[in-house]
Amino acid sequence: MWPALNAGANDYVTKPYRAEELQARVQVGVRTVELQRELARRVKELEDAAAREKRLFELLPMCAWCRKIRNDEKLLNDLETFLRNPA
């Protein structure tokens, strides 16, 4: 029914157009682009934070929350157990 929308357009304006409607639709498009950019920025921040967390996990063998030590097999052991048998 609407070839432009079926082809991938997000919106359209019919002729004769009203200037107010055109301006409103352009503002919606601008807001959409701004939101997409902000979302992409936040996704990048989360990806960077996850990468930092992964690097820290690889560097620090002890969990600060549960106080368990990660062994060479990446398993968490109680601190007391690790100190008795660190290998």
C-alpha cells in the first residue's frame, strides 16, 4: 500500500505538505538519530566496562565480595583452603 514504507522508509509526507507537519516530522527524525547515537555511546561504555572487568578478573585472583581465591583451573576456593594448599 505504501511502497516507500515497504522499501524501508521510516516516514513520509504527502503533497501538498504543510510546513508545520514537515517541521514536526523532521524534529522526530532528529530526535531518533540523537537517541540512536546516545544508545550507541552507552553500549560502547558498557562494552569498555566489561572489557575492563574481564582484565581485572584475570589479574586479581581474589573476589573482594566473597573473599574466595581463584586457582589455576579458574575455580574459586575458600581463602583458608587456598592458604593450606596453594597449588
